[in-house]
Amino acid sequence: MTSVGKHSSYRVPTGWPFLMREMHNKLPGIDDRIAVLPDPADPTEYEDIADALWDLFLVVKNLAPSPNATGCQRHPGGPVDTEAPAGWGRCLLCNHNRRISHPEAKKAMESATSH
Ligand SMILES: [Zn+2]
């Protein structure tokens, strides 16, 4: 016997279909709350919306592939180099090693930090 429903043995499913439903269920509610906000609204009224958006964000984030901000195979979760020279990757760890072994880059970095 197969029965799917909200009986006592019903378990909350995890995974793709559940997250998709969550996303579609949550978004209209948030949209409605934003629509009824007075203009200007009391700053505290945004708190509930921010919480709801954060909740939605976490659901959608679980649907998205985990990001590789550094673009680095060796350090996918490492720090990002925001001042990477043109043509270099965004991995701070790799770029640090590169700067150490790259005299011109090292000199440029030293003169940049001595200002
Ligand atoms: Zn790296």
C-alpha cells in the first residue's frame, strides 16, 4: 500500500522537489508583505521581510550549485584576491605564492603597501 499524505508517518522530504515547492510557496507571501508596506514604512517593518527573504535565500541557495568564488581547483573555499593583477586568477592563496616567486609582482606589492 502506498499512501502519500499528511498522516502521522509523513516525513518532510528533503531535496530538490521539496526545495522547489518551498521557493514557490514562500515568494508570493513575501511579495504580498512588501506590497502592503506603507510609504514610508516604520524601519522595524522591514525586519520581518528581511527574515522572510533570508529564509527564502537559504532555500534557493540550497538549489544552487555550491559556488567556487576563487575559481581555483586547489582552494575552492579559500579567500578571494580582490586586487589580482590582470590575467591572474582570483585565488588569494595561489596569487600569494605567485607574488612571492614573481619579483616584479612582489616589488609592486611592496611599493603599494609602503604608501
Ligand atoms: Zn588556489
